[in-house]
Amino acid sequence: MSVTPNEWVWFIMVVSVVSLFMAWIFTREVLKADTGTAAMQAIALAIKQGAEAFMKRQYKTIYTFSLILGIVIFAYYYWAKGSDLAIKMVVSFFAGAICSGLAGLSGMFVSIRANLRAASAARTSLNRAMQLALRGGAVTGLSVVALSLLGVGIIFLAFGGMDDPTHVPYQIVGFGFGASFVALFAQLGGGIYTKAADVGADLVGKVEAGIPEDDPRNPAVIADLVGDNVGDCAGRGADLFESTAAENIGAMILGVALFSKFGLLGIFFPLVARAFGLLASIVGIWSVKLKNEEEDPMVALNRGYMITSVLAIGGFYVAVRFLLQNNLWFFSAGIIGVITSFLFVWITQYYTEYKYRPVQSIAQASQTGAATNIITGLAVGMECTALPVLAISVAILTSYYCGVHALPDMGHGSAGLFGTAIATMGMLATAAYILAMDTFGPITDNAGGIIEMSGAPEEVRRRTDRLDSVGNTTKALTKGYAIGSAALAAFLLFSAYLDQITELVRAKLTANPDLLAAMHLTSPDQYFFTHVDLSKPQVFVAALIGAALVFLFSALAIKAVGKAAYSVIEEVRRQFRENPGIMAGTSKPDYGQCVDIVTKGALKAMVAPGLLAVVVPVAVGFAFKYFATAEDMTIGAEAVAAVLMIGTIAGILMATFMNNGGGAWDNAKKFIETGALGGKKSEAHKAAVVGDTVGDPFKDTAGPSLHVLIKLICTVAFVMAPLFL
């Protein structure tokens, strides 16, 4: 049985629409659920209003920048390439930017309503509360992946991809650029907001005032609960949207190199594989159910993940069978990607769960004060970079050689890189389910806050605490998964950038045959841009700039949290000082003032690091091209390649350090709160709270934003590549 390319197009579109329809069904199920008591509804309303106000102001800022950048892209391409390509590049850029925003907003729309329903369900059933939280998270997961698939597919068709499949994938790279641009600001703004509020609430509430987390007397508590949604739901949704979009486009571009072997089917393969992953995720989400009220919710979620993974592998095989001529070497590359995702989940779990050595070592160090807690936490964060790097290295090498063995007659380059692309698809096959688990975290966190603030019985709080504990684990696991997929996707995009430069130089050589002799070539087809020579001073300097970009970007993000948190702390102290009735419980704090302070601080602070990520690779390429000679006409492009290469390496290491180190600090505090080492209000607990506060901007602001940074600089370089020659 053979399936035509047109039939596969219909399959991709139908699965995308079905997935969005399932997201709508999950939305209806959540919204129909009971909304609890009047006190619970009032708290949830305050969270909802704060989140919506922030998102409205944030996306107004983001899309203003997007409009300006879109005009710049149009002007450049109109001047360099003509009106047709300029229009296509800008259309794809805005399509990616709009879809990225929709992906984040659609998930948050449900999450700020699912929190109340999950809290209400927890009054009677742990299983029902867990299902509502996961299905609320599934709206984000399914929307993100389906919109990515639908957006890339529609633009490919609209640009005439069926008639000109070897050139159109290069024209839709703007979609990934737009998605990355919006995702970076969404992740930065949400991350700065959530951690500034969290740090302010914890330091004054827990350490100074000695009141519990989510205590209604804390003026920053609503801002903290709002932050869970705008950071972990909207921000992470936009993050994984651009991951899947960039990976789809990068793999399609690498599929162009194998067009003579597979034709259109090789270019469509990434989209078909992603569609099967969506179907697998839907089944996995439906299957999650506790066997009884005493079962650990994490066990049920892992069971759903296993079902999703097995079905995704089955779908992957079908895609390989019908689109890649049943080449089992390529199927093996996909399996390598799936195994890599498992490894990242396990490694992250080992370094961030308090039942293992790393977190317990931080908790033990807390007994001698905050300084030893921080020293040990930094050591754990640095240590935890080794295993992920080993996993990524093995995945890239083994999948590369799977590709080489798959098509030995095609040469190592194209077939090997396509093997790594397929491994990336395998790792992202379960992205919808993983993102549902990620959004499960802030929903259950909010549910616990609503229960605490509404004065619900202790039995209900114990149920939401169980879900909240699982939610913290799923959020940490998703960050590990996100950085692993970002690493593979960045390698894929880097390879696609090299291909793009190759095509641009060949076009120049065709137009100017005199350059062939200077480069010691007889035909443009003999040229390949494959080497980045760090022994050249210009390239070495550019590589240094790439590494420094990661550190400077991280510094700006962390400083932004500190600055905004300072304002929150001062405001909370002021309210406690001027209104003693707050601590006595006779008057209510002004929650809105803290929400407003954090909103303004986050939006102002996200601008500098966001623009830095766009400006640096363009500035390097434009400046260094003036060092070009007839023999070395690609020095500007090579300098940018060095920025991408070293920036990606530094970004992967820094993001892993920050994500896992911050998660370990957080769970060291939670370990002590279980009663260990003196429990709550002990000296060890106070030291652990300080360590957790240090780790907060690591794991929820700078770390997740670095996932986006390393992909954004690749898509920026790809879109602006003609400027570097």
C-alpha cells in the first residue's frame, strides 16, 4: 500500500484539527466542573484578574517589538532579495509570532480556571482533582503542538511547497524566528514576574514574619500565585511551541538534501511523525487514573507517559515504513531520541528529588547556615551538567551513524544529519504529554493556595499538598526534557544554517564565475560550508562573544528578578508595618499593589536581555563580513557559526546548571519541611529558604529562558544569513 504526498498532507491537517478539538473538549470538561465555595471563588478571581492583566500588557509590548522587527525584516529582504521573498519571510514571521502567542494564551486561559476546579474536586476526590489538573494542562500541550504543526503545514502549502519543495522550507524559517522571538519575551517576562513575587513572598513571609506559604496575610501571595500561571503555563507553552516549530522546519530543510532519495515524503516526514505523537499524547492523557485514593499520583502520570511513549514509537515506525521506505536505521535513530528523553527525565529526577543524594546533601549542609547551603547547592548544580552532556553526546553520535548506515550511498553529511534530526523528532514525540504534565504543576500549586487561603479543612490541604509535590516534580522534569530537546534542536538548526550558507554561496558563485578560481573550484556545486576554524582570530573572537552572550543574558535576567523582588519586599514590609491588623487577621492586605509592582518590573526588565539575543548574532555577522577576502568570502558567516556553536554549548551547560541546581535547592527546603533536620521554622529550614530563594531565578527565569535563547540565535542567524556574505 502506498500513500501519496497529498494524502499525507490531509492526514497532518486532520490530526492537527482533531487535537485542537480535543483541547476544546478538555476545556469544556474543566469549565463544567464544580467551582467550590464563595471564598475559593474570590481567591481564584483575584488570580485570574492578575494573570489576565499581566498577559494583556505583556503581549502588547511583545507584539509592538514584533511589528518593528517585521518591518526591519521586510525592508532588508526587499532590498536584498526582492518583494516576493520579503513578503513570504514577513508573513511566516508574523504567523509564527501569532501562533506562539496563541499557544501560550490558550493554555493559560484554562489553567487560571482549572486551579479552582481542581481545588474544589480535592474536597472529595484526589483522583478527580488530578484528572482535572492534567486535562487542564493538556489544553496547553495539545494546543502548542497542534498549532505548531498546523502553522508550518499551512504556510508550506500557501508558499507553493507542493510545486517547489526544495526551496520553500528555506522560506518558512521566518515562522520559527517569529515563534522564538515571542517565546523568549514570554518566558523572560513570565519568569521575572513569577520569581520576583515568589522571592518577595518567601523572604518576608516565611523568614521574617514566620507565616506559612500561601498564608492570606501575606500581601504578595496573590502575585506569587499569578506568577505560576504566567511563567510556567504561558511562558513554557511558548517555549515548547517554538521548539517543535524550529525542529519541524530544521528537519524539513535537512530533508531537502535527501530529496533525490525520498522526494516530498522525506520533507513531510517530520510533520507526520509529530502528528502520530499528538495522537499518542491524547490517548496517554485519557488513560491517567489513580487505581485508588492512596496511590501516588506520580505513578499514574508516569503510567500515562509510558503509554504515550509506546504509542509514539508505534506511530514513528508507521511513518518510517511509509515515508522513508521502511529504513529501520532511521527508525533506530527515532528510538534513540525517545530513550534520550527518558534519560533526561531520570537524570533530572535524580538531581532534583529529595529522596536522592544530591538534594539530601544540600539539606544536610543547611544545618550550618545559609552559606554552606549555597556552597553545596552550587556544587550540585555544577555536577549535574556531566550526565546530560554525556546523554546528548551519545544521542548525537549514535543517531548520526544510524543515518550514515541508513543511506551509505548518500555520503556522511546529509544522511547522518538527517539521522540526528530524526532523533530530535523522537525526543519531541511526547511533547504534548510532557507539556500537559508541566502545566499540571502550576494548576495544582494554585489549587493548594486556594485551599490554604480559603480556610478549607486540613484533610483537603493534605490532598492538594500531594498533588503540589507531584507538580513540583513534573515541572522540574519538563525543564530537563526542554533543555535536552533544545540541545538536539539547536544542533539541528546549526546544521541547517550551514546548509543555508552553502546555498547562498553557490548562488553567488553561479552569478560571479570569477570567484570560482579564487576559491580553487571548477563548479559551484563543489562548494560546501562545513568548517568553523577557531584558529582564525576573527572566528575565535566571535566564539568568545557567543559564550559571553549566555553569561550576560543570564545576568540581566537574574538581576531583573532581584530588582523586582526588592520592590515587592519593601511593599510587603510597608504593609505589615503600617497595618498591624494584617498579621492579627483583622484586616486584609492590599494584594493588588504587589501585583502591579511585579507587573511593571517584569515588563520593563525583559526588554534588554530579549533584544540582546537578537542583536548580537546580527551585529557579529554584519561587522565581521568586512574581514572577507576573495579567498575567504564567508568569514562573516563563519563568525556567526562560531557564535551559534559556542553559544549553544555554553547555553546548554548553563541552563542545565541553573535548572537542576535551582530545583535541588527548592526540594532541599521541601525535604526539611517534611519534618527532617528540625522541620519548619528550624535554623536549617531558614537556611534552606535562603538557598531556595537564590535558586528561584535560576530554575524559573534564566534557566528556561536559555532554552529559547540557544534556538533564537540560530533562527535569527538563519533569517539574516544573506546579510553576512
